[in-house]
Amino acid sequence: MQVIDWDLAVSTGTRLVRPGPQVTREEARQAVAELRTLSREAEGHVREFTKIDAETAPQAATVVDRPGWIRANVEGFRVVLEPLTQRMTSGANRPPAIVSAVGSRITGVEVGAVLAFLATRVLGQYELFLPPDPTGREATGRLTLVAPNIVHAEREMNVNPHDFRLWVCLHEETHRVQFTGVSWLREYVRSQMTEFLLASDLDLPTLVERLRNAADTIQDVVRGGEGNLIDVIQSPQQKEILDRLTAVMTLVEGHGDYVMDAVGPSVVPSVADIRAKFAQRREGGSKLDKTIRRLLGIDLKMKQYAEGSAFVRRVVEKAGMDGFNRVWTSPNTLPTPAEISDPDAWVRRVIGTPALPG
């Protein structure tokens, strides 16, 4: 019994997703080969700059098209949602067969539609949650780059393709270095996500109320208001967990942006042009596109880049890279949501000396 029809999610997403930019077979082959090469090069730059050691040698990224990204994320969702699925389909929590069958198809279509939207926008990601390998051993993570989206972005912005591809790799490879070099980080994020899911209120009255609030939020956002679906469908306990998750993801995303911009000038000649045009592109889009981004919380992710990067920059200014790297000591040294906005407070708490004014 499934909570989400995953096969339907894949088929819906791959059917709805827009095709990528027009490229010749040779252009596609060249882009894939260069992205693999640049990902290895970028990982070396990132390790040297961040001083985060990873036991594995630099690896080439996995390069996919838009349907490939959708299939990979459905696999990840299945892994992430497994604890909740087991809970909802066991014992007294098991829904009636007809409810499960209809509900799983509805959610399958919804997941597929959301992934079709996102699959045209994501340049790359570090996949934390993967199904076990053929031997049954747990996978450790995978860096994925979405070639059509990278080519589309570089053409749309009219930037140097080689420079842009390396610049993107610097950000994404920072995530690989974080999660392979900090031994506890992946399991911490995973445990927080599991705790978040299992803190759901599954009784029918609460679910109906959440759906009603979600409908009101959609109407408000369409009219130009604020809000997103994530905020209205979570329980109070989930909000506490999500605050912790948001803080750590703001850190890792901001760290990626900081490293990308810090390393960029020495290895990406046109980095200033790329950064200016990319920042403008992040703010763009049609009214419908902006509405969907706000509903899905994508605008919050954009805010994470800026806040996280400012946190990292301030701490490095006051304590150096070695001082900043104490953030990776344990979950207790991660910044709180308040400290993301007040880096000096984190410096005082973790490093133990007052931050210098500046």
C-alpha cells in the first residue's frame, strides 16, 4: 500500500516537464564531458579553500537531463518519506484501501507536477538520500548537475559557458565537501527530517483544517500576499524542527555561495559579470512563476543564500577560516536561527571570545 504513487509521479513529471534548449548531439556531449571535468577541478579548489578534508578522492558529478533529475528526486523522496509511509500504513493508522488508492494517485500527480516545475530551474544539487546500492549497502550521497538547465541559463544570461559551468560547480561541490568531510552532518539532517515527518498530525479534523488554511494561503499569494504552503501545513512541533533544519540549510547554502564567490575571482575570469547577471536572473520571472516560487517556499531558499553567506563572511572576517570551521564540530556548534542573523553571538558562544567590532 502506497501513500504516494511514485510511478505516477515520475510519469506525470516527465510528461509535463518542458524540453531543454535545442542543442546538437555534439554540443550535448561536450557539455556533459566538460561538466564532469569541471566538477573534479572545482572540488579540489573547494577543499583547498575551505580546509575541510574528505577521505574520498575528487569524483566526477553525475550529469542528467530534466527527466533524469525527476527520477532521481522521486527515488530520494521515497527514501526520505519511508518512516512516514510505514507509520501511515501500519496497524490502526492504515487508511481504507479505496482512500489509499485514490489518495496515492492524487498525491502522485501533485508531486509529479511540482517536480516538472522545479526540473527546469535546478542547476545542480547534492542528493543526500539515495536508495541502497545493489548489494544493499546504504548510499552516501551523489552530486548531480542538470546539463540542460545550465546550458539554458548561460545562454539566457549571455555569459562565458566555461566560466559559468565552473562557477556553478564551485557552489555544488561545496555541498559535496560539506557532507563528505563532516562525518555527522548527513545523518543529522536526515534525523531532523525524519523527526519532522513523524511529528505530523494525521487525524482527519487537523488534516482538513490544514488543507483549508492551505487553500486560503494559495488565494492570498495569488492576490499578491505573503506566505507559503510549508508554513500552513506544519504542526507547532514541526515548526521547532523546521527552524533547526532551516538554520543548518541556511548555513550550508550560504557557505556554498560564499565559497563560490571567494574562489571565483582566482579561477573564473568573468565571475563579476556572471554574479551580477545571475543575481538579476534570480529576481526575474513571470507573475505566475513568482507566485509558484513563493507558494513552494523557493523565495525562502533565495533568502537563505543571502543570510547564510553574510553569516559565513562575518565569521571568517572575525575568526578566520579555521575559526569558522568550528561550526562543523558537532550539532551543538551549528548556528541557531537567531545566530544566523547575529554572527557575533555565534562567535562569542562557540569560539569563546567577543567578536571585534567592524
